[in-house]
Amino acid sequence: MNFHHLLSPVAGRGAPPIQFLKELVEWGKTAPAEIFAPNDEPGDVMGKLRGILGPWQSDMQRRCTMLELLRCLAGFESSWHWTEGVDTTNKTSMAHIEGQETGIFQVSFDSLGLEHGHHTLKALLDRHAVTGPNSFIGRMKVDHQFAMEYSARLLRINYRWDGPISRGEIDSSLSREAMGEFEQILTA
């Protein structure tokens, strides 16, 4: 794979590593279509992204929008480090293991509390034998496919837990050109 726009820098973080981009593309090729389908969740990140990367003409464009978000979000949250640990400057995170951020996208086990009615997060944890916060933390750091799927599903339920997205810090790094390059790669 040759990358051009996907190597665009993320503000203050630099360019993503090629190995990360390869893994993101491979996940994008096989990720369940339901993750990218329209939904009516008021906190769905696609609502926030519509004005930046939309409107979308196809399910493939919605898929590529999520890939572009994850490309930039991983840079903001962890500088693309899969094994990133808890934010030790956040007293709330440090108070309980359930709230400790983990991995490349800095999600926490207590994010399960955002799920309602769809049961996609809990079912995903069951499929991967995640039984509690400790196994969640470990799985998010080593199982890259799991980390991408969990984070994408969570963002489709609610994005407001994520500071860089909620505050718009990530917006200037999101690129229609990178989204288009994802589409070219996935449809080749």
C-alpha cells in the first residue's frame, strides 16, 4: 500500500506510522457493515462529522469517514501508541479502575454505561472473553482489531466522552482527501 494523504499530519502529533495505517485499512476491509450504518443515536459521531466530512453518498463513504476519524483520534489520544496507559493527570480516571483510559484510543471500561438497547459493546466483550476492567485494559492494548471495533462502535453510540472530538480539537486534522484515499484503497 502506498499512502499519500493518509500520512497527513495530525495537529501537534505528526504523521501516523505506516504500520498503524496498514492495520486500520485491513480492519476497514473486514469490519462489520453495521458499525457504519445510519443510526438514530443522538450522540453518534457521524452527526458531528457530517459538516466536516459529509454528506455521504454511500456506505463506503461512511466507512471511510470512520477510518479517517480513527486515524486522527489515535494521534490525538496516544500518538498512535497501542499500549498507552491511563491519563495519570486525570484524577477522575485514577479514582477507579473502571474509568482508567487505555490503549490507542484511550477508552475506559465504564464506557459500557453509554450503551443502551443495541447491545453491541457487551456482545463484543463477550466474544473476546473480556470479563472486567482488568481484562478490558489488557485486551485494548494488545488486540488491535478489538480496539478499533470497540472504539468505532462506542463512537457511534456517543462521542461526547472524548475530549478532542467534543471540543473540536480534532476537526482541523480530519481530511476529505485522506477519506478519499481510504476509499480508493478499500475499493481497489
